[in-house]
Amino acid sequence: MKPGTRDGLALTNSPPAINRNTVVGSTGVIIPISGSDEHAWIADFCESCNKCVRKCSAGAICDKKPVMIDGGPKHIDYIKCAMPFSKTMGCSVCIVECVFFRVDYNKIKAKYQTQF
């Protein structure tokens, strides 16, 4: 599973391709990622799509990359997201509108790679 979408979801290349992130604690050793990142294209794809940004009624998904205090990217304004999320028991507009929810991961990747 690789985080990458701006709506805070995790993508996999096997169904279901899109999953809501959650916090997982571990006492085990964290192995650093090394080598090339085969999923690096997802961030560029999401920046060119922006469907989740346009469809979010709360305006909670940022179309730019604001930076958090720790230097990491921030894509969701959780304060704006909280109200519709709590009123609808999990809103999920961003999930439903994301192309990765409806189209096979490998098809999206193949089409993206032929364009660039």
C-alpha cells in the first residue's frame, strides 16, 4: 500500500485499489524505503486530475501543497473536513470521485505512462 493521493487515501495495485488511511502503531523496526519508488507517478497524476478537489463540498482538499510544521505535505484541511464528515458518518465524496475507486490501478498507470 502506498499513500499518494491528495485526499489522504492509500492506493494499492490490487482491488480494492483505494483505502482510507488509519493510524497503526507498532513496536517493530521500521524499515526505510530504498531504491526507486514505483508509485511516484501517483502524486503527479493526482495534481493533474484534481477531481477530489473540485467535488469536495467543504473545500477541505488543497489543490496546492501546503507544508506542515514538520516539513511534510498537507493535502487536507481537517477542520473543514470534520463537519461534513461527522454529519454524514464518513462523507467519502473524495473516495467515490477518485478515479482509482472506479478504474483498475494498472490501467490508470499504463495510460498515464503513455502520456508522459
